[in-house]
Amino acid sequence: MLRLLLNWLVNAITLLLIAHLLHGFHVSGLVPALIAALVIGFLNATLGAVLKFFTFPLSIITFGLFLLVINALMIEMATWFVPGFDVRGFWPAFIAAIILAIVQLFFKQDKKKS
């Protein structure tokens, strides 16, 4: 349970950092970042899982890079539900998906060490 809450917090802080670094990506504060991280996680676990299942052959052909496209779409979709969270276009969402994936990679590596 603590690992899940820590993961949620890390994702929210990452969204805030991305908003400061990336033009076209805006988060108005910590609360919208926390809600956005929650919504993105929920969308990835539901709709994202269905999309990943149906696009599995395309993901194999692209060596998994298409999964970043699906994650970018989930980030864009989260803007529909979270006030104070705005992504202007596909490319900022795609870059954010890459950054979130890298942060999660390091977070997972840290989990294996402990």
C-alpha cells in the first residue's frame, strides 16, 4: 500500500516537473497533479490495457515504442477530466509519456534493490 502511494506521489511530482520543463504542458498545482496522476493511472489500467491488448502486434513490430503512443493518448485524455491539467497537442503528451516511463523505470529499479 505504501509503495502504491509513493508511486502516485512520484508520478504527481514528475508531472509538475514536466510542466516546468515542457512548453504545451501545464499543471496548475500539486492537487491537480495528484488528481491527474490518479486519472492517468486509472485510464492506463482500464482503457489503456484494452488498447494495449488490441495493438499488441503493432507493439511487437515497433519493439514496444507504440506503447508510448498509447500512454500519450491516456495523458491527453486525462486533460478532459482534470481541471488545472492541460496538454496542448500530441507531442507534449508523447514527450511527457517518455519522461514518465523513464522515471518509472528508475522507480522500479529502486524497488528491486530494496
